[in-house]
Amino acid sequence: IRGISSFGANNTPLILVDGIERSMDLVDPEDIATFSILKDATATALYGVRGANGIVLITTKRGREAKPAINARVEYGISNPTVTPKMANASQWMDYYNDITLQGNGQLAYQPVEYDKHVNHTDPDLYPNVDWWDTTFRNISNNIRANVNVSGGGKSVRYYVAGSFYSENGIFKPVKNPQYDPQVGYKKINFRANVDINVTRLTELSLSLSNQYEIKNRLGVAMESVYNNTLAVPSVAVVPVFSDGSLSRPIVGTNPYLDLNYTGYSADFWNNAQSLISLTQDFSFITPGLKGNAKFSWDARNESTLDKRKSPVTYDALGRDKEGNLILHQNRDGNDFLSLARSNRGAQTWNFETSLTYDQVFNDDHRVNGLFLFNIREYTNNFPTDYIAAFANRNIGIAGRAAYSFRDKYFAEFNFGYNGSENFAKGNRMGIFPAIALGWVASEESWLAGNEVLTWAKLRASIGQVGNDQIPSTRFIYLATINESAGGYNNLGLNYDQYQSGIGEGRMANSDVTWEVATKYNLGVELGFFNNFRLNADVFYEKREN
């Protein structure tokens, strides 16, 4: 959003789904009700340290007081490469190679008899002629997306329930075998349920549940290596598989068909679950316009990968015997069993937020509104790989807003965020980030009101600060570290054949390190014409320090 503005580890905007920090990938497009981008300081100051790089706000659909409505949507798509490389055929490649050898040593690498056998497919086992691109890749692939949702409700309970399925096939062209299907593919199942309940006339309870399950199949080798080998292996180098079913592999080089079909596969699994409960209380019995809200969310992510690998026996061809049988030479020992390696990853996150809001109009002219908010967030890695990752990540902060408008024509707003970070030493952990904004709706002035051409005109200006604590990618950057792999000594031990690494100082301690502070200036104009066309223009300036 507005460019990359930090040298630190965090350059991405904050994504908030129904007010909770979550990945945008967890939301099905059909479930989105509104999508907003916040850029200037007054809009992001409430989110403090997390909003330095801008904010994307996503709200999901909810039920309303109406009869049940069912919506269904199915999409089918076809994809194909926009450009594919044009490969040399057998005769073109041998002509080119003969030119090189003829100039180099005065001899043809491919004599006419051998040349003709390759071109005419006389004996493919010994004289292959393979279109590797056509053997490895499909011309097209397909995908399908289906979504169904039901919404409705009455005065007391409203609901929105949705489910979706997405499937996409790969563009490789493997051959399915009895042990497994090596085809690349991706599948995703998404479920969401949003329920709002009027507990009393002034109290609303909201519950949001969502789950995503994803599966991705990959090849047993890196996909880029299959692509590179398809381009690199000449059409006359090796046959995909011998006519007797034996697996072919040259002594020097590789066989793309073997890599694609007989090296195993990997399967990745993701299961994401999100929950959010929110309670909103109208305190109008105390004073009109006062409301309170408390929300708690708990998210869990579990991932696993199954790597099933295969290394079968391979051969190269030496020729044919007197009876015409193929003479094969085993150049790699192996077996047809699939080995198994497994890895697991996962994390859990909880958020708690409570807020008070006030919005009231006095004498039909003076609108006053305000907000005070407290939030705390904790992220825990369930499978840490080091002792630092075993510590939970925590964020805590408060925020406030005070705004005034006169006849919805002149506006003034003040925001602040007060946040703490684990990355800094005591004395530098807390930071306050203020912002102020002014606005003027010129189209409400008497000399412009009622204009049928310029139906909306607004000027706005803001200045403020936001902070960023993700300066390097490591945590607790104010602490010193120990390097356990420093330079050591050789020739140790009884036989003088051992090496021992040393221990030294790693990152030096820095108790003065503090927030990266972004000061943002923004000037904007909004124009509307004929009640149908809207033009927004902004000029902004941002400077980061520390």
C-alpha cells in the first residue's frame, strides 16, 4: 500500500477480517461484504504498531431480518500457458550438433545411418526421438469452484452460513500408477457460519466460525527441475521407458519422464479454524449514544507434509543380441518401495478486545463521537524449532479517538495509539502515536448546495505518526546472542582428525533500539458529479526515522 516504505522485516499491510488479524487467503470471495483500505495516519493510528504499512479491512457477510435466501454459484475454468518454448526436433538438434563436431574435429557425431534411425523411429529403444515438452506437459488444465450460502433470520436471530469447494489440476502430464497418482493438484474446502442473537433489546451476541481445509499434491522432485530438464535434455538422448517396461536413465544426465512418474510425491495438508465471539451492549439507559463491545477470538492452524519418495532400478541400453533382444545395463540399484518422511507445523492465536464508543448529535448541529479501545494478542508456535520461537509473541495496546463535526460540514478528529512491544528494552517498549485530521464538505455550503453537476465536494487533510517494531526478522533485538558455530580448530582427538567449532559473541546488545516511526502527511479531495461519478485524489508524504 503506497509502496515499500521500510527497510525492516515487515513491509506488508495489516489484514483485519471482522476486526481480527488474519490472512486474506482464509476468506472466500463470496463471503466478503465490504473491503476497505486505510492509508493515512488518522485511519491507521488506532491500530498503532500494527498499522504502519496500511490496513486492509474485510468484513464478512451476516444475516438480516428476512426470509431464508439461498445463493449458489459454480464456475469452471480452463488455463493454458500463454507462451510455450519451441523445441528443436531430432533432425534439427542432430544437424546443429553435427555442425559443432564437424568444425571441432572434422567428424560427424551422427552418421547418416544412425541419423536416419533417429528421425524415422526405426528402433526407439536405441535411437530415441522424443518430444519432451509434449511428453511432460499438457496443453490445458482445468479448475472448478462451487459456493452455496444461506442467509436470513428474524428479529431475535439472524444467520449467514456458507460453504465452498475449489479444485485445480496441474499442467504436468504424469501417468497414474497402481501405487499413487503423481499429478500435481490443489483442493480447498471452506466453511463459514455467522450468527447474531438479540439476547435482550439492548444486548447483541455474535458468533463467527470458519474453517478451511486444503490439500496440495506435489511431484517427488522440484517442479522447476522437471521444467529445466524438459528444456535441457535433447530429443535423441534417452527414451522415456524401454519397450519391455524397464525404466530408462542415461549414465550422464537425466530422464524427465522418470523424474515425473517414478520418484514419488509429496502431499501438503492445511487445516485452519477460526472462532470469534462478540458481545455488544447498548448503554443508552445511562446516556444516549454510548455502546460497549467485547470480543474474543481463538484461531488454530495445523499443517503437515507427507513426503513419499521412490528410487527404482534404472537401466541404459547397450544394444541388441543376435535374437534382437534388448541388452540392458543396470546403472542404478533401487527398489519399488515408497519411503516416508513426515513433518508437522502449527500455531494458535488468541485476541481479546474491549471498546467503548459514543456517538451523539446535539441541537441537530453538533455531532460528537469517540472511541476508547484496549486489545491484547498472543501467538504461539506449536512446533518451535529453537528456544526463541518457543516463547509466545504478544502485542498489547490501547487506542482512542475523539471527533467533532458541525452540521456534517466541518470535521475535526484526533486519534492516538499507545502500544507495547517485546522487541525493545524497558524504557523503550511503549510508544504513543498521535494523529489529527480536518475535513470540509464544500458541497454542503449554501453557495454550492443543490448544484446538479458538482453534487459532492470534500477537502481533507491529516498528519500523524505510526510505529513499527518489526525492524529485523529476529525477536528480542535488544538482547545479545551467542554464536555457537564460531571458528574452531582442526586436528583434534586421538587421531588428529576431529574438528571442534568455537563459541563467540553474536549480535551485540543494544538497549537503545526503539520504534521505527513513520510520520505521514495526507491531503485529499473528493468530487462527485451528477450523483453517479466519484473522483478521489490524494497527495501524501511519508518519512520514517529511527
